[in-house]
Amino acid sequence: MTKQDFIDELNKDLANEFSAIIQYTIYAAKVMGPFRPELAKFFLEEVSDEQEHAKFLADKIITLGGTPTTIAANVAEASTNREMLEEVMKAEDKAIQAYTKRAEQASELGYKALSMDLEDMIRDETNHKEEVSKILQGWTLD
């Protein structure tokens, strides 16, 4: 993998973080039913973490000599609260897999500190996934 290949992969990750920001914001507006206040708050609280991830990635892309993307990846459509939570789980899984690979690539390219920072992002995304998993356990609505 070249440095440019790595920058390109980081830009894909950045596009996915932008997507997560949009996803959480839209889902917070779309939730309905008796758990609306809690779910809307939960979704909106996740936005700040995703913004921090996006800022971190953009900074690293620039540091490496690249240009950060300004285009978000597609946001998954979801109609029900359960579908929204399931789509969030998929997005968190995707992020964990991507950052695990990116941390390995950073290490291989000699970017040890960046690899460690990416490990922190894996922890964040894993915590998000675990929280959503707890919400979905025993979900009987929708």
C-alpha cells in the first residue's frame, strides 16, 4: 500500500463519518413512538463523537499531504425505530472493520501514533455498537 492509497482509504472513512453524522441527525428526527425522547437523544448524542472522528480524519489526511473529501457516503434508509437501530449497528460494524484495517495499514506504513489513534476510534465505535446492541436486545416494538 502506498501513502496515496492510504490517504484514499482515510477519505472513504471520512465519507462514512459524514454519513454517520447525517444518519444520526435524520434518525433522531424520524423516531416515533413511546421511546422517541430517549432514542432521539441517544442518536443526537452520537453526532458529536462522529464529528470528532471526522475532524481527526480530515486533519490526518491533510497532514499526510492529501485533500479531505467533502462528500458523505450514502445514508441507509430506515422506516421504523428498529430498522434505524439495525442500520446503525451495520454502520458501526463497518466502521470497526475499516478502522481495524486502517490501524494495521498505518502501522505497516510506519505511522505508529496514527495506528494508536485509530485503535482509540475502534474503541469508540465498539462502545457505540454495544450500546445499540443493548437497546435492540428484547426490542418488541415495530
